[in-house]
Amino acid sequence: MHPQDRYADILHLPRPAPHARPRMPQQDRAAQFAPFAALVGYGAVIEETGRLTQPQLLLGEDALALLDRKQRLLSERLHQLPEVTVTYFRRDARKAGGAYLTVTGQLRRVDDCEGVLILTGGQRIPLRDICALESPLLQGMPE
């Protein structure tokens, strides 16, 4: 006797309905079988490892001298709130390296004591991390 033949009389009957409680919605039933994270946080660790950072490039003496001259010229004209475009390196909080960012705004102050350049929006950029300074006020400056 074939195994299907033993159940031939009940094979096409409807499923019995539960008497004690209502049926669970199909969405909730499917959630029971969804994969679970056996190692909590493992996916985040893998994602963090795959995130790329750049090493900070060291500027030569000529480039540092040029940045210093640009900074001094802009400092002399702070009363004009000059518009500046600053390219700087932001260190990554979690791993070696970081990213180069460019921001444009009006220069409010250069604080030599703290070593930061402060824009009118309140953004503070460490002077040691700046790799490029551009401004319409610097257009005629010799390189």
C-alpha cells in the first residue's frame, strides 16, 4: 500500500479551525521563521571593517608656508567676514585614517591659541588638519 493511499480519505478536507483562540495572521506566522542574529552585533562589525578610510597626507614645507600666508591674509580681513572654502582631514573615531572634507562658509575667527579656524556657522576646523584654503580675497595671491 502506497503512503498516500492511507490518507486519501482526508487529503482534500479543509484544515480544522482552532477552537480556543483565533488564528495567527500569516504575517506573524512568517516572522517565526525569519532568520535571527545568532551573533548579536556581528553584522555591524563586518560592515565597519568594510568601511574605507583614507590616510592623512603630510604637506611639504612649501605647502605649509603657503597655507600660513593665506591664513594670515584672511585673518587681517576678518572684519569683512570673508567667504572661504576649506579642505581638511577629519580623523575617523573608530579606525585608522579618516576622510577629506570640503566646507564653504564665512570666516569668523582664527584662534591660534586653540589652533582652530571658526566659521560663522560655529564649525571649528583644526588648523593642523587643513590642507587647502581658497577665497575670492586670495585670487591675486602668488603661489
